[in-house]
Amino acid sequence: MNGVKNQILENKLAELPNSPGVYFHKDKTGQIIYVGKAAVLRNRVRQYFQKSRYRDPKTDALVADIADIDWTEVDSEIEALFLEAEMIRRYMPKYNILLRDDKSMSYIRIDIKSNYPTVTVTRRPLDDGAQYFGPYLSSTVVRQALRVLRKVFPFAVSTSQGSKGRVSLDYHLGLDPGLEQGKTSLEDYRRNLRKLIVVIQGGRNQLVKQVTSEMHEAAGAQDFELAAKLRNQLQLLNDLGKQVLFSDKENLDLSKDQALVDLAELLGMDSLPRRIEGYDISHMSGTDTVASMVVFTNGVSDKGSYRKFKMRIPGNDDFIHMQEVLTRRLSAKNTKAWGLPSLFLIDGGKGQLSSALEVIGSRGVALPAIGLAKQFEEIVIKEDWPHVRLNHAKVTELGGTVLAGDEFVIVRLPHSSHIVKLLQRIRDESHRFAVSYHSVLKQNRQTDSILDQIPSVGSLTKKKLLRTFGSLKGVREASLDELTLVVGSSKARIIKKHLDS
């Protein structure tokens, strides 16, 4: 093919499949320099090497650096969209940054707590109480994905949709919930948005089971209208599995994920680590201490499997709390429900890893576990842990070094290596998830303390207020008439007076 520089590329281009997927351009050192998505891999990737095709100078520079190509096939274009975003977040290839033309990333914004929730795409996440998902490189493709999802989970895209006092065209098309006209309740609409969020976070299979259960329950209660509605949603949800990234990822060719291959070789594992669980502890001066468990399945974040733990042991001892979260994780109940991981990744150094291994060993599970120390991104391995066999030849091959100690081995790899980038991605996710949960607990505690100070507001009234208005801010912004509808005129006046003061 015109423009192809070596036999490796020539052979790879001949092997490209006619299916959607994500492709990886690599330089002569094997470094991933660009990640892209394609509706048809064969057509898209070969376009880079067509001399007659117009290209801007930045793309010319990229093509000049390409020495090898790899790819992963997926089921649909939308699946390729989300997988591309995941791989870019992991590897941060230099040309993905250069070719952005200084445009901001895009995020999906869902303000589920508001009195008129909307789902939109934005370039600027704000600290406004809404939930944000992303970032994604292409707002156009994200909007296309949301158009598909909207057929399954109707949502409003602006607060002006219901302002004209009549049902919108989108409602008649099955795309809008008709909240303003009372076609659905705020509670039902929020329940539907929570299902949408589950799908975005990777829990489609889990949601299919939930909707199936709800459908049977409605039929058993002879609520046939609801049962039919859930049946239709279930059908659309099953059809969605053919298009959306968060369907079963077992079809991915794991041998193409160099990070997983290298990691398995480095740790002497008999098979690739299909499920990696990352753990982190977060607290604020010893209060509201929480732990996070994030899951990466086949090298990709599996947000539907994330779990969070509110620590029962007080204080700010990371070692004790790491023992607590692993003890609860490895309980018989959770092991049966979640299975066991291929690898534990502990955020921290020797102390945190030692605490984790003490629990893992006491449970009798033969599982590898490593730590990742923050300061130098060092991989920490316990020397006598039988389930990790450090491959020194692999360390040398990757350009790394080994520092041996009394009980622990410290492995230093180049920060550009695939292994470090994967472990960093998992560690950063576990930290983000722990901090976000800690912030929620802190906010809830502050909310509780304010509402608890209001005379005549007990636990049931507080629960009713938060369920109706979504948050303390929603209660504070509610009018006297709106409060009266929920708690009666007497309590409403007391609440309004207290919050306004």
C-alpha cells in the first residue's frame, strides 16, 4: 500500500478486520502514541497511509512516527467510543493530546437531585451537585450515544421542555418523561435516571436482572400496565447490549492488551489478570473514614462492580482500616456474590500491603497482591508471598530495577511502561472513588446536623424532605407552599423560618 514504511505495517494492514474497534498506533520503541476508534477498522486505519488523502501537519507528524499497529475488536461503534476513552485515560498518548486542537473534553452531566433533572453534554464540570461522567474526546459521538440510550431511559434535555404547559413532542416519541405535565412522578423519573447511570457505569447485566425481577413482581401484583412497561424496557435494554460498550467484555482479545501481558509475566502469573481490584482509604482528620474497592475487568474499568465501605473502626489508622476492608471483602457472603479477583492492588507501601496480606493469608485464598507506593510509583512485593513470583528477567527487559530489602522487594519501572500506566489508572480510580464517598458522608453529616436542629423535625420528616427535594439545598430553596404539601403548614412555617435564618 502506498505510504507504508515497513513490512510489519504492511502485514498488519492486510490483517485488519471489517469490524468496529479501537486501534493503537505505536512508535519504534513500542510506545503507544495514538489511540483511535473506528466503525470499520480496516477502512479507518488504512486511511492513514493513503498518500492521496489530505492530512493536516499534525497528522503527518503522527504518521511519520508510526512503526507498528495493534487493535481490539468490539461489538459496536458506541462500544468503541467508551473503550477509546478508557484507553486514552490509561495511556495518555502524546498525539491524542496534540490532535485535540485545544478543544476541551466532553462530559455527560446528570443533575438527578434537582426538581427537574436533565441529561446534557458539557465541556465544563462544575461543583454544582450534579453527577458527571467522562471525559470523552468527541462530544458529537457522545451525543449520538445518548440518543440511543434515551430510547431506553427517557430523559429531559432542558428545563424549558415542560414550560409551555403542554406535553412535548419528545414525550409523544417516548424520549421525554413528561414530568411537568404529571405523566410521570419525580420519584419514578429519578428511579429511571438511576438505571441510566448504572448502564453508563457498566452495570447493564446487573440492571437486566433488576428489571426482570421488577417485571415479575408487577405481574404478580396484577399491575399489568407497569409489567408491560418494564417488559418493553427490558427488550430495549437487551437490544442495547449489541451496541453499548458495557456489555460483556469477555469477547476482547486480552493478548492484545500489552499491560496485562507484561503484568502477568512480571508477577509470574499462570494466566492474565482478568479481574484486578484496587483499594484505598480516605478520611478527614480521622472522621468519616471510608474505603473504596474499584474493579478493572480485562484491563477496563468496570464501574458497575465498584464497592465502597464505611469504616466501623474509628480513627485514622490506614493499616487497621486496610485490614478491616479486606476482612469484609473476603467474607463468605461477599466472596460468593462477587467472586475473587485475579490480583489485589493496594494503594500504599510496605505497611498497607503487609496489613492486606495478613488478612488474605488468614482467609486461605491463594491470590497475588501487590502495592503501589505513591511517591515514585514503585511496585511493592512481599518477598516470601508464595502467590507472586517476581520475574527479574522481565524487569530487565522493561528497563527497570529491583531494590531488595529484608521482607519486601521494590520494583521500579519506567513511568512510560504499560504496567505502570495501568496500575496508576487503577490506583487513581480507587483514590477518586474513596474521596468522592468520603465527601458524600461529610455532606450528609452536615445536612443531618442542620435538619436535626430544627424543632419538630424528626427522622421520618427529615427522610421525607430529602426524598422529595433531593438535598438540603433543595429543601432550602423550596417555597412555603411546596413544604406545606409535604409536611403540613405548621411544620412548613417552622422549617422555612429556621432555614431562612
